[in-house]
Amino acid sequence: MRLQKGNEMNKPKLFLDMDNVLVDTLTVLNAIDMTHEQVQKPDQIPGVFRDLKPMPGAIDAVNTLADIYEMYILSTAPWHNASAWQDKIVWLQEYFGDGEENPFYKRVVMAHDKGLAHGAGGILVDDRPYHGASAWDDATTDSFWLQYGHDPKLVWSQELVNFLKDVATQYADNQNIRQSIEMVNTKQAYQLHGDKESFSKAHWE
């Protein structure tokens, strides 16, 4: 059995982090001169999240995967930057539309503990284990944390889209995310994620 467009019953769930997965965030934040800013960290600058560029290949990847996955955003925004919460919605509307054509239409979750959402099952693509992302590596909820870029091939501009397409095809047969990932990766042998507790942060984080 193969997935059919519009058949939500057979679609696996795919949750995407925004910063450094869909959005090229750190490249900009790391380059900001904070000398004359009124806040302590670059991610606290009002409006800084509004005009960031997409990660290479991200837009095409989402538009491809939206046919075979039930898509969600699962992102965190700085507590001390209220504009960031709005700016992330505006960014998604700019690149994917503000109506039902947007694959994330009314499917955006903002949380400082992403682990709270993993009970829904599915895949979370996130670049680091923090804010509850690593909690998605949980067989009891059939959820999985896939660390974006940990394996250099698993980025949008290389092999990540094809990997996720193969997982979705396998899922159509067995309706189990973790088994599907394991079966597909038996051949590919990607490094799907790193350490669940530590990660190299930017100098200002």
C-alpha cells in the first residue's frame, strides 16, 4: 500500500523546528554586534526573527513532504522577546501562504518544552536536543527525534527529503514510525542523532 495525497489517515506526523532547521538563524545572530544594542543577547532584539532567510532547500522540501506527511511546526521563541512569537508566524505565512494552502495552517506549536508534545507520536526534526527535543526518542509513544545536520547528509539540500519520503512509504505498510525509520536506515546507516544531553552552543547562548 502506498500513500495517497489527501489521505490523512495514512500519513505519519512530521514536526519541524524552525531555527536552524527551516530558518537560517544562527548565521545572522552570531554576526550581530551587540555593542550598541539595548538587550543582552541577539535573540532578544525585537524583530530579529522576522526577515531571516530559509535554510537551503527548506521551502522545496516542505512543499514536497506536505503531500505525504501531516505537517506541524514545533518551535521555541525567546521568553524576553515577545515579537519573536509573532515574527515566526509571519515568516511561515510569507513563505507558505496565510491560508489553508499553508501546510502548517493552524498547526503551529510554540513551547519551551517540546517534550510535552511528543505523545502525539511522529518525527521531530530538530537541530539540538534542548527544550525537550530529545524526549521524542521514545518507543512508548512511537515518536522519534531526528537531529537535523548531525549526519552531514541529512539536510534539506542533500539526502534528508529522500530519507523522509522512504520512511513515509514504509509507514504506509506498517503504521509505525520507529520501525519504518529503522528499516529504511538499515540500508543507509545514517547517524540519526547525537548525544541527548549536550550540544555545542553559540558563544552568547
